Amino acid sequence: MIAGHGMPPTDWPLARHSRRVTAGGVDWHVQVMGEGPDLLLIHGTGASTHSFRDIAPILAESHRVIMADCPGLGFTSRPSRPLTLQTMASMHAEMLAKLGAAPKVVVGHSAGAVIAIEMALDGRIAPELLVSLNGALLPFPGLAGRLFPKIAKVVYRNPIVPRFFAYRAKSESAVSGLLDGTGSVLSPEGKALYARLFQDRHHVAGTLSMMSHWDLDRFSGRLDRLTIPLLLLTGDRDKAIPPSVSHRVADRVRNGRVVVLDGLGHLAHEEAPERVAGIIAEEAKTVSDGSKQAEV
């Protein structure tokens, strides 16, 4: 498996819905399914469309679901320019324009939630609803917040590091330990998909690039400008992004609501896809009905 090169293998989740889209200077791996209002799914750091393998078909029962591997990750190529938050947001907008899509609902997991909100703040999208799934929406506190991006940038610039991580990913215990650290309980099949990604040095390099170029201080300072309804779903067992982050963000935005997912971790949508999809669908219907009543 070589990230960003060609189509995914036939045994990759939902491969029958895959297509290539060239936009924003990259060759995207995009998956589209279902009919109805457009719904965009954006995965988090280190993941790919496989993260939505179970929840996407459920949401596709009422929406045209669009999801893509982020630039440099999975089967989408990496641009020559740094993968800053602004770059990621603009490239996603260009991908949507190429598809002729105007999503009514945008769902982002972890770092994907940051991309979604950044797009909305910049006016690149105007959905009726934004959904954050355990969103990594605030900088790490204290010294960690200042050091982490710098360390990631040093690691990213060392060409040996992606090869080392890819080599380490061949160990089932290493990948399993990393995923267990999210607070989520995944099936062996789910862990195997992450292992396949982590064994690809191109995917690892894209992940490190993404981690090293983001400015969450600037991003979080603009949250009070967000007017689009924001649903913040947070797992109470999330060891990566604690629920307190979602509550703090809800206090900053004008129209935010937090729903705590009992018994679920950072990968809640992979642990309980039916439950999470049901909450999203219900919230989307509520917001849509409210918009229609306001128009009348």
C-alpha cells in the first residue's frame, strides 16, 4: 500500500465508492455515497476515510455523504506546500467545488473538526450544522502547547522518522497500544486498518507534516466569530481530548451544544456508529426544520 498513489485496494473499506478528484493541487481519494442533502465527513490526524466505514453508510440513508483522505494522508497525494490549517481548509473547499457540493452538514473528527470550523469561519462553506466529534479545538495547555508543534516539526524534517514509525507499525502490540491510548475499544479488524496505514511512510510523513504546521492559538482566538450551530460530541472516556475541551468551546461560540457520549473514547464513531449517526441525524433534522420555519 503506497499512500497517495492510485486507488485503494479492493478490500479497503467502501472501496466501491472511491473515485479520484484533482483539486487544490493534489490528487484526492474521495468516497461518495447516498442521495439527499450533501454531508461532508472530515477525518482526523493519522486516519483516513476508513475511520467512517461504519457510520457513513448509515448517514447515507438520508444524505449524499462525501468523505476524502486529507492531503498527504491515506490515498490522497501531498502538496509541495506546508500542510497548514489554512491550506487544508482551502484545499477541501476546492475539492468540494470540483464535486459541485454544498454540504448542509459538516462533521469533523478530532483535527477534522478544526478544518471544518476553519472553512466556516473563512466563509468557504455555509452549512446549516457543524458537528465536532471529539474535536481537537484548543491548543495543548502550558508548556506542551508551545513545545509540541516544534518537536513535531523537527521530527517531520528528519526523513528517517517516517520509515522508523512505519517499521514499528509492523508490530501489532505497538499499534494496539497507540489505539488503546485513545480510550476507545476497537475490533481487531479496526486496528488492522490503522496498522496498514501506519506501515506506509508516506502516510506517516503526511501525518507529521499536518501536526507540525498548525496554529491552534490563532484558530481558537476566532471561535467567538462562529455563528453556525455547532454540536460538540465528546466521549467521556476520551484520553486524547478530554470532554472539558468541548465544554470550553461551547462557552466561546454563539450557538454550541455539548452531548457527552457515555462509555466511549476518542474514536467514538468507530465504537458506536449507529448511536453517533442517530444523534447527528436528529440534530441535522432539528436545525433544518428550524431554518425552514424561520424562512416562513
